[in-house]
Amino acid sequence: MASSESEPNISLHVTFRGATHEVNLLPDASISTLHARLEALTSVPPSLQKLLYRGKRIQRQSEDITLIQAGLRDGIKVQMLGSTGQELETLNAAESEYQRKERILRERALKPHAKLRSTGMSSVASTQYRFHRIEPLQHLPSPDTALSRLTTLSNDPAIRHVMQNHKFSVGVLTELAPHENPELLGLNVNAGQAIKLRLRTDAYDGFRPYLEVRRVLCHELAHNVHGDHDNNFKELNSKLNREVAEFEAAAANGTHYLSDAVQGAYKPSSNEEAEALVHVLGGSGSGSGDSLEDRRRRALEAATARLRKQEEELEQSCGTTKPSNNV
């Protein structure tokens, strides 16, 4: 290859966590040289860097090829994903601490203990089947507000009811950064080791509606049991949404739970469907002459179609079954 000393440098615009870094290199510089320059700028080791341009990822085995051979030209915009070494150490330490606590809880559960009468929830359930830690992303704006949102979700009575009912334990409840995972609304890592939720709007000018985020949380909790979006997953996800709606309806009525004693009673499959049912069955009527059953049937059909569409969209925004997002 001829010397490129007389050739002008090419300038790459690399975006990482909302910041843009301009990197100037010779055209015949290797991809590994680009990785090294980015490590100096961002503290992200080359092994943890993911470089994307034009919708494609620069594969790690291609590091010895030149920038030109990789298709990089002057002025091209490149997106980088990755974690710093310090962040990785912090995550590993958090996982080790989580595993230690889980081991202690398992050992305690195996020990004989006296049976206590209580009208409240089981002490084991309240300490074991929950979110053991909540963590906002400190490098994003307003981490205190994000912490408050995560705390509200973790203490949501309906969510806690579902977790204890199904014996769900989640190590870390945290958030997804829109610019790092633009296509995702939620992610369950290793069947409950961590659940990550998109709390913020794409432009970082606010936070997404609480009920929308909670619906994504129910979806990700179902991934504690089923990894794929198969029929078993869909059935459990629908059941979780139904239990959330039933719990809140029971709380609003001042009861402890909804009875299953009424055979054949319809059970709404989500908050939205429950609200539609209450509106139709409990409203004053439209005066159109339609029967109660007709209004009920139309409301349920519309709600079911809407919920099916929402679930399909949510599945496309869930990264749990995508291996590249679980590293």
C-alpha cells in the first residue's frame, strides 16, 4: 500500500451519550487505532466499544482493516455504545452483592422457623419477592426525578402484589437511556437479575406517562419466567395485567381481593380494558337504545383490539430476547 503521508486526514463525528467527539485520522489508519483514540476520549475500553454507522456495526474481527476499507469516509457520523471500565466494575460488584444477599435469603428460607400468625403479608415475601435495589442513571439529567419514578414503581401496591403472588425477585430496577437504546422500552437481564425501563422522553425534556411505564414493567416481569414472546409468555403477561387491574379495582372498592366465586364473570385483561368495562357497565347510558350487552361487547372488542396492537408494539420494543442487548 502506498504511503498516505500526503493524503489529508479524514474527520469522523462520533456520538456517545449525547456528546459528539471529532476524531481525525489518516485514511489508512486501522480500526484498532480508532478504538484506541476513542478510549482516550471516553474511557471506554476497545473491548466494550460498539461502533455503528449507516445502521451497521463494525465487527471486532475487522479491527486490522483500514478506515477506508471499512467504508468510513470524511464527515461520516458514527454512533458508539459501551460502558467504561469503572462502570463495569461497579455493575459486577453490584451483581456480586446481589448474589450474596440471594444466598443469605435462600439459607434463611431453609432454616426451621416458628409459624407466626399475621394478618399482613409474609415477612419472607415482603423481603424476598421485590426489587432489591433501584438505580437511576447518574449521567443523565435529573437523576433525582428518575430515582423518584423508580421508587414509585417499586412501591406500587399492585406491582408488589403481583411480585409476591408470583414470587418474582428482581435484583436491580434501573432505566434505559434513550440515546443508547433508541429502539427499546424495556429489557429484562438474566430472568430478573435486572430490569431496565425507558423512563424518559426521546428528547430528554420530560418523563413518559407512569401507566405506560408500568405496563412495560409488567411485560418485563413476565420475562422472569418466559424469555421468548411465545403463547406461554402472552398468557402470563395478560394475567399480570389482569391482576393489576383487579387489585386496584378491589382497593377502590375497599375490599382485600376480588372473589372468583361468581362463575362465568368476565375478567378484564388490563387496566385499560377494565376502565372501558367500568365506563360501559357503570355509566349512565348513551340513550341510543343499545342493550347493555351490546355496549359491553363493543367496548370489550375495541379494548381487546387496542391491547393486542399495544402488545405487538411493546414486543418490538423489548430487548429481552435479543442477545446483542444482553451483554
